[in-house]
Amino acid sequence: MDISDIVSAEYDSFDADTRVSELEGAIRESGDKAVVVTEDGEYEGLVTQRQLIGGHRNPDAKARGLVWHVAKVDADEDVRTVARLMVGSDAKALPVFEDEELVGVVTADDLLAKVQPFLRVLTVDAVSTPDLLTVPRDATLGETLHTLREQRITHLPVVEDDAAVGIVGLADVLDFAAREMRRGQGGSPAAEVQTGGGRSHGGFGERSGDLDRMLDLPVENVMSEPIATTTPKTGLDEAVGTMLSRGISSLVVTDGGRPAGIVTKTDVLEALSVTEETQFPVQITHIDLLDDMTRADVARLIEGVTRKYGGLKVLEANVFLHEHDETLRGTPLVMARIRLFTDKGHFVGTGEGYGARHALHLARNVVERQILEGKDYARTKKHPSEDYWNKVFGWWLTGSPRR
């Protein structure tokens, strides 16, 4: 089953010199998950909705500073591969190419809508996260933000007397803070401070004080209500349909009326991404910079790190290479970024060295340190084994959506 019939040729495209404020306005008006950024008419990357609502950005900054280099896919790519690349790229939209030419984008919502009938073979409890974290209704935004970041999660149910009364997402908190900061400052935080009797518009101390006051507000100021729920034994197709029809990305799983877990669109994408491959795929941007290495060499380099931690499952590995103008005895300075999406968290390491091999080893070392630091507290979903998924998804061989 491929994505050829869900590739959208209708997408917003902006030049790299476009101001961030224009991107924000376009995404808020259209509701798109991402927009395409071009440089001299050539595809450069994406700017995602999450990036723009993820904090307070200078509205006069340029789009090129936000470009996200996500994985590229072919128009006839298998849906499982696309799901895996979305999870690995941490993006809900990917660019689609034919013969090196951008022909459209594919979104997570469209992919989930395509496979929804086939999800009848599963129930919510097969993919949901049972170890539910919650916050009380009187928790502050600061406390909530700390929990979201420390636990590396994006949604938190808000409870009162053991009942779920709302839900708050990381994007909700950051977007609220950004909107209030813009309202309070009346424009760009980068406005120059005038001297000689002129007026200062929003110095650092003022913005810092405003932010502190906002973080002391109760979480109920930001949470969404009424809460959308499902049950452990509800069909996964029905749960996905609810998320798609209501335009939300998660459902609280209740058992006996009490919150018992959570299921997200990303959980479903992770389940779809399981394959029989023994070696995880590595997506490499600017692969031509691999001087004396092959794609297999890069995969072995990354596997050398992950193999040290037996319980670490790599869902996707993305490598981005960029060549600087500087050289040393003819060898260019290369920046390498390794991005791993695993069942224990999202790890990113960057390194610069002369030649791709040197840069990749430095980036690998950063990733390894992050894994070591996160190993004790990162949360793992206890999903069934890969053999289980392969048996369950056997129906894809025939393309039949029946149970």
C-alpha cells in the first residue's frame, strides 16, 4: 500500500527571505502542518506548525533560519516507510519527490485516514501508553511545562478528584506564552532600545518578569475542555476517526470513568512503522559529502552506540551533512547532525570536523552522552514485540480491511 493517492500538490511555498510573521499568519489561517521553503526557486526544507507555535520568535527573522531538513519520500513510497520517516523526522508532513523534483507533500492525517479501515484489527490498548502522567487543575503553567519537558511528552491530562477535566499540550503552553508576550510587548522583542531621552520598549528584565507572572497562572487557563476520551477496548480505527474528525492529536484512555492511559497519533504512526527489517534505515541528506564512507558504514556507526543499550529501540535515524567553505589541507570542514528517534526519547547530536567521517564521529559522541544522561529517566512504552506486530499486520499483504 503506497501513498500515491494521498500526495497533495496544493501546498504553501515561501521564499527563504520571507519574514517569520508572514509564515505564522499563513499557517494560522490555513491550519497546515507545514509550509515549503525555497531558495532561488529550489526546495530548501519545511517550516512546521510546531516550530512556529513552539516559542516567541522575532517576527522580522527570515524563514531560512527555521528550515527543518526532514526526510524526503517518493510518490510511490510504502505507507509503513512514510510512517517511520514521520516518526523519525518528528514531523507530521513530509515533502514528496519524483525524479528530484518536488511534486507535493504528504501529511500524517492523510496517511492515517488512508489506513484507518485497516486498523479495525487492533484496539486502543495495543498502542496506548498505560503509564499515565497527570497534573492537578491548580498546577501552574510553570510546573506543567517542567513536567512536559522533563518526561519528554507532549500531552498531559488535567485531573480533579481523580477525574480528567481537561488536557494540555506542550504547544498549548508555549503558544499561550508567545501570544501573551507579543501582546504585552506590542511587537518584536528585538526592537532597539533608544537612548538620549528615548523610550525603551520591553527590555529583558521586563520580558522576564512578564514570563514569570505567566508561568504562575493555573493550567486551567490553557487546558482544552471538555476532554476527548476513549476506552482500552475501543477499535483503533474508531479512535483514529475521532482524532481526525475533531482535529485533535490525542485521546485520554479511561477505564471505569477514570483516566488510565493516553493514545496519540504518533503512537499509531509508530505501530504502522514496524517492519521485518533487521537493520533500521538511515536517511542521509547530502549523501555526496560522504567521502570515504558508505550508507552502511554510517548505519554501523550509529548501531555501535545503540547496541550498548539493549533496551533501546531505534525507530528512525536521520543524518544531515553540510559543507563549510573552510578547508584543512584540501579537506573541507563538515557539519554532521545525527537525529535518532527511539522508544526512549529523541536524541540529537551535532559535530564539526574536517571530512564527514570526523564530523560523524563527533556527532555520534554527543548522541551517546545524551543517551547515557537520559537512560535513567526516559519513559518507555511497553508495546508488544515486533513478531506480534508482524503477525497483526499480515492483513496488509492482501490489502483487506476486514478483521
